[in-house]
Amino acid sequence: MSGRDPLDTDLAATSEALAERPHTREPSALPQAGALGRAVNAGGYFFAAMIVLSAVILLIEVFLRYVFNAPTIWAHETTTFLCAISFLYGGLFCAARDTHIRVVLIYDMLSGPVRRLFDVAIFAACAVAAGFFTYAGYIMVAKATFAPTGDFRLERSGSAWNPPTPALVKIFLFLMLIVLTIQFLVLAYNHARRMRRGRAQ
């Protein structure tokens, strides 16, 4: 008797899929992520370069500190800032490519139509959660950019260099949460369209 065992794992929904298909091209944004997902996927190269740049800055700092005994006051905070915004972008990047960590024990056991329904529900729930986080991010940005008196001022690190990187990181986080919310809505909508087309066929 032929047929797929319902307990078999669908590798297409797991990270093991790449190991099973080594000759496939590098994963990109989900088709359901739309034009926004493709733009997010392309932007990943820029933020990957920021990680490389931070490593170069740290190497220069080590050289200046231990060879010339002339450490900088900006290297540590600059690399912290570059890594922070890169990691924040990483959440949006993973959402567009559907490569975030998730538990698929129940998901892999579902039939195709039920799985598509779960896709819509999951991304819709993610959009709602991201929307709440966006609101919290707005409150955080307001405190980081305005003094209690109402005057505009960026929160600074308080170090000898004293850059406004804490405020800039919070602003960037707020922007990423806005885009993340929109991306989840796009994913939920496009998965719903795919589900309706499947029913029509």
C-alpha cells in the first residue's frame, strides 16, 4: 500500500530541508512576502556588511591600543551600534524569508488545506503581536527623543564620546517594528489568497 505516513516530517517546513536539497539555490524571500519581502531580502546584504565593518573597526582598535598605545573613544560604541541595528534588521529579514526558529511538531502533521489555514492564522497573530510591540516602541522612542519639558533631544550614551546611539537604536527598532507589522499583514493576506485559490481549484 502506497501513500505518505501522516507521521512523516515534511522537511519543506523545517531547516533540515536545505541539508536534504544541497543543490538548490540560496533561499530568498517567500513568494507570499511580496515586493516588500524582496526589498527586505535585498537589504540583508547591507546589514551583513555592517557586521563585517564592525569586525574591521575592532581589529583597528586592537592594533591602535596594543601597538601604538592610542585607543580610540569611539570604536566600542560604534561596533555596538552597528551590531545592534544589524540584529534588529535580522528579525525582519527572517520574517520575510520564513527562516525564524519555530516548533513544527504539530504543523508538520497537518494536511495541506489545514496547514494553509494555520499559515494565515499564524501570520495574522504575528501581525497583531508586532503591532503591540510597535506601540511600545513608539512610547520608548518618545522618551528617547524628547525631554520631559517637551524639548527635542536625543538620548546619549553618557560616555566620553557621548554619541546619541541609544536613541538611534530605539528609533531604528521602532521603524523595523512598523515594517515587520506590515510584512506580517502582507504574508497573512497572500496566504489567505493562496488558500482561496486552492479551494476554487
